[in-house]
Amino acid sequence: MCGICGIVNYGSDQRIDRDLIRRMTDTLIHRGPDDAGVHVDGQVGMGVRRLSIIDIEKGHQPIYNEDKTVCIVFNGEIYNYRELTHSLKESGHVFLTNSDTEVIVHLYEEHGVDCVRHLIGMFAFALWDSRRRSLMLARDRLGIKPLFYCLDSKRLIFGSEIKAILASGMVERRVDIEALHHYLSLNYMPWDRTMVRGVRKLLPGHTAIFKDGKFTETQYWDINYDYSATMSEGDYAEGIISLLKKSVKRRLISDVPLGFFLSGGIDSSTIVALASELSDQPLKTFSIGFEEESYSELGHARSIATRFGTDHHEFIVKSDVGELLPRLVWHSDEPSADSSIIPTYYLSKMTRQHVTVALSGDGGDEMFGGYLTYPACKIAGIYRAIPQLLRRGVIEQIVARLPTSNRKVSFEYKAKRFVAGAELPPLRAHYLWNGAFTEEEKMALYSPAMREAMARTDTLRIFEEPFNRSPDLDIMSRLLYVDTKIYLADDILTKVDRASMANSLEVRVPILDHELVEFAARIPPNLKIKGLVKKYIFKKATKDLLPYATRHRDKQGFSIPLADWLRGELHETVCEYLSPGSIKKTGYFDPSFVSNLIGDHREGRKNNAYYLWALLIFQMWHEMFIENNPPLSYTSL
């Protein structure tokens, strides 16, 4: 696992300064504390920080082909590199290392840009072809590893993180206000946008070629929901386990110690169960919990650890989050209001004290239908059939009067969210159920200038393109596709990447092996959500691996007691960053509206935790990244 960055100048003869590339690369030291490398070729410069996992001694980057006309900097892991190495050697290629990185160089010599189609793994890389004077960028199919770029009339700048791009000194630090508009609804940055104007993400499953000043982005992979080949439930279940076991086995390859995140939920428990069958040594498992009982899953994780005889480690999150926040904002790179990054960070920190690589259970909900919003979509159809007088005059009134609760995903929270979206079209309801600020709430939040600028911008449009890509598909498959392409890539995987790499920990995601993803896309939606049972076929597939209680208990998610923290130990931080003076200084929001949010939350009249957290994170990020130069190293925080 690594961090990469670089610059390609175009339209000038200015040579790249090697020290500039080193300065950019140094911002990524947490992603690769073990080694560093730089390549400069006239108007081209690339840098890398390396976390050594495979071929520790010889795998120094950048890596070249035989005549050094092709050079690569690489972040990720290629799990089928041994098979590819064997095939390429038979074709006459000469390898100087035993690393997975070198495989890509020789694959490029054989297949050009299509080399990515042969890779099984998670990756982001930049490859310079000095003969063609072209740069290739690539990102893995599901977006497990990040890659950002900034393109202007003079140059292309790229990096694993935005702070590496900003360290070039060639990008103006300005907020993309449309990105801010989307962030406030979603709590994360969707699609190809970032909060820094002019900086974009390379989309998952895409490559790009930069040559003669022209940037050409191409999609090389997508999910195809094809239900033409029907199978029995038993066959689908066997197929899931067979492919997942194969995926887990691939991800056990490592030259350094390896462990497992274990929440006690069905996904991470399945990974541990399968890995236990493949290992002759006790697995190392890691879990995290909270003192607030409704937020803690330690008991469930402990029972799975006991069942499979793992070497189990636990950590209780204490309330020192105020000291952690600046570091999290720096590592997040841009505002991310998914508060579960806090336990993810602590879990990664604890895990890194014992191992260098960890396997996680992320991806199961998007592949097999695990979110509450999927059955809610079905229930909404029934709800709309209830006479309007009863809906509006009785049910909605009762729900509106439910007392505010601070418990994790409380009945009050779910009921109010459901009623708010039940009569909307499926995509808008799904978006509202998963969102924070609504379009109407954002207009009330904004300053006059921001309100005018965003008056005709609707965040839902971000979701409409993937939702409408296959209009003949059923609603459920289209929603699964949207969540995989946007929520999974831009929130879940981004959060895990930032929190784990902040601690120099590599996290592998077996459920997102693309062969398993393609198989899951062929499973009919009525087997993913059967009636109102979420992940039906996955639960059936794991019936011989896991106890009934693990397979059928309600999903808890990985959240924190945020409402209590914002009234308690974080209240002073909220008052500092969301004070009328601070809000007026940034100029995006109405100070009185924000003050009312704080007051209502503080006095317990409303639970405004999600709203306040999103605003707090943005204001802290703005001060760090826009008003000031972000520190080049997290150690200075």
C-alpha cells in the first residue's frame, strides 16, 4: 500500500524540480512510512511513499520495464500477480523483483491501456511511457483506492490525496460551492467532485491518458445486472460461498502480519469464518466498542471470536474526540461528515499495533441488499395505499409528536425519516432517507449569496445518471447500483481508506472482489430482499458457517453517540467553529440559522447532531485547507 503523486508539464519547457516532487510525496508519508522514491524525466515527475507488503526487500518504487522506457508508481495490491508473472515470463519478460507492482509494467507492454482488465485487486497507479510521451492513470473497479487530479492549460497534477496536489503550490485553494451543496445533503463528496475547485477524482473502473495536453478518460468496467441465467437458491448460495472463499484466500497473501476487523455482523463474521478454514493458525481479530450500550457490538464480536478460536483484541472508544478531530480533518483531505470514521480510525490504530494488513467486511450491504432503505421502498408502496386522511391526519401527526431520542438509529428517527419520504418517487425517497440537509433546509441554511448561487442546483441529479443508466431494470437493482457507484465508493471506501492509511494500515475487502460482484449482480433482486428480509440469499449462503443469531440480527452500523458528544465534550468546539463570527467569516451560511440549530440541540428540543456535525467538519476543514496552507505532516497537528 502506498501514496503516489506527480506532475506532467505541458505547453512549456519547464523541467520538473525533484525537490518539489519530494515535498508533495512527503505529505503522503502516513500512506507509506517504509520507503520513498522519485522519478523525473524532463517535464514529468512522479513520487511514491511505500508501505511494504509484498517483496519487502526488492519492491522499491518507482519500478521500470527492462529498458526503463516505462515507469510506474503504484498504490494497492494485485492478488493474481503470481499467475500473471508466470504468464509474462513465458512471453519473454524479464522481472527484477518479486513484487506485484512490476507485473503492471510488463502487462502494459503486452496490452497497453487494457492491462487493467487483467488485474484482480485494489489499485490506483500512474504509468509514464517515455516513448509515447504519455501518462496513464488508472483506478480499480470499485474505487477501493483513491486517485485525484487537477488539469489546467499548463499541466496535469495527480495524487493519492488532495493535500499532495495542494503541496505543489500550483492549485488555488478555493471551495467548489456546488460540491459544498452536495456535501451538505450527503455528508460526503459524490462522484468525481471534490471540495477544492478544479480538483477531480478519477472515477472507479476508469483509466485516463494524458498526451499532448489532451486528457482522455475511459471506463473499462461496470456492473451488469443480468438475470437471464436463472439458478436455484441453493446454487446461488453455493456460488457466493465458493467465490467469497476464493476471494479471501487471494487476500491472505502477505509478507507481513495480517488480521481481521470483526464487528460481529454477518459480513465480517463470514470473512473470519472462511479465513479460519484456510488458516492453520489462530486468526488475529480486532473489535471496537463504546461505553454507551446501544452503540456497542463487542458482545456479538466476542461470540464470533470465541466460536472460531481467534486471538481477539478489543478497544473501547473514550470521549477524547475533541483532540482527535483536527487530525481526522487533515487525514480526510476534504469534508467528510460520516462520523463512523472515528471508530474506524481507533480500530485501525489498535489493529496496526499488531498487524500491517487487515481484512474487512465492507461491501456486503451494497452487493446483497443490506440497508433498511431497501425494504422501506417496498413498505412505502403499502403506505401510499392507506387513505390520505388517515396518513396525513393520524399517522403523520403521531410520528411528528414522537419524543426526540439520542439512541442509535432510534425508532423515532426511522419513523420520521420514513414518513418524510414515503410519498416521494423511489429515488428521491432513497436519497432523502440517506441524507442530511434537504434541499429546502439548505436554502434556509444558506447566506443570501449562496442561496442565489444554488437556487437551481438539486443534489438528486447526481444520482439520476446512474439510476437511469438501465431504465428497464427493476427499482431495487437500480438503487443497489446507485449505492455501489456513489455511496460505497465515495463514503464507505473513502472513510476506510483515510482512517486506515492514517495509521499506515492496509485494509483489504474480500466481498468486493470483482468476480464476486459480477456474480452477485446476476442474483435476482427478490433473492436479495425477499419480502422484507434483507440479504436473504447471503444469509442462506452462510447458514452452515454462522449461528442464526449472527445471520439474522438487525444491522447496527458503525456509528457513535454523536448527539451526546455534541452537547457534552464537543460543545465548546461547536461554539467556536460555528459561532456567528466564524460563520459570517466563511460566508456560506446564515449565522442565526446555525445558532438556532445549536440551541435546539443543546436544550434537547431536537436532535440536530447530523446537521451540526456536517457544519463543524466543514468549518474546521475550511480553516485548515482554504484559509491556511494545510500542514505538510500530520505530526504537526
